[in-house]
Amino acid sequence: MIFAVLPVKNPQNAKQRLNGFLPAAHRETLARLLYQQTVAALCQAAGIDRVAVITSDSAIAGHARSLGALVFEESEQASHSASADAACRRAIEFGATTVLLVPIDVPLVTPDDFARLASAARPGVIVVPSADGTGTNALARTPPDVIASRFGPGSFHAHLDQARSKGVPAEVLRLPGLMFDIDTPEDVAELLVRAPDSPIATFLRSACESK
């Protein structure tokens, strides 16, 4: 059984690297829009049996439940990795044999990207790198606890190295829709060029014009 797990930090604390570029209220709105787009794509993706959201935000939790997703509530998020691994343990209790760990901030992602990740899952680890090749933008683990999460700077090699040190099969899958994320003003500018009419780009353009 394939579970997609979406860790969602409190949107009020999201997108800190855009501090100074967007005010706090706009950063929170951006995080909520990114979450809504990503969870919708997950729910539409073929090959995913259950979608699970782990969050401490009540509005995010309510929205996820309205879509039929499982919600794993947490009082606070110590780190993305800690939330991801806590959700994986819960997913195993619900019968998960594979977990797809995905981020919210991938504005170009499509249901097909998630379907391709699900179809590629096999015993071991599949890593989808960030566009710059240093981070991890998605991680498929079979079984869900085959390795621990090491999200953050340098996580691409950290995940591959951990798998190899344990003798766990590891592959790299490059999915363009999952490799591009929104972290910096430069990312915002790139999105406005690549997908100017997308809902996220429309919001960002309006937010930038209102500053």
C-alpha cells in the first residue's frame, strides 16, 4: 500500500527565506496556496492509495480531512525530518508498505509527477533531487522506515549515502515538476517566467505589486 505523506509546518512560520521580499501575511498565504495545490495533485494522482498530512495547523488539518486525507496531528514541528519520520511510523500502523515523502512548495508539480514517483517505487529508496542537485524534493521509501529522513542542506547526498551505508538499493529520479521549489526571490522570478498564468504565479505577481 502506497501512502503519500505531506508534512506541513505552521504556515505562519513558512517561507522564511522570503522574509524581506514578502511580508509575513503574504508568506503565510503563499504557504497555504502551495499546500492546497500540492495536496490536490496528490489526491488526483494514480497509484497512491492514501494521502496523509502531518501538521499542527487546524485549518490545514480541516482542509485535508475534507479531501479524505488522513491527518496526523502534532503539537509542534521540531523539524521537517522529525515530522516526516513520525508520519511514516503512523503510516505503517495504517498498513503502508511504501511512503512517498513530498514537500508543499513545488508549484509546477502535476498529478502525473506523483503518479510517476509512485510507479517507480520498489524496495529501497528513490530520491528526487532539488533543481540545484543538493537538496531532496521527494523521497520514496520501501518499507517506509528503510532509512531516516535527513532533509535540509546537502540532503540529496545524505539520503543516498545513508542508503548505501545500510546496503539499501537507492536510485535517483529526476521529475522536473518536483525539482523546482519556491524558496528565494530568484525562484519567484523564475516561476513568473515559466508559468505566468498559474494560480501561484498570479498570487505572487499581485503580492509583489502591492508591496
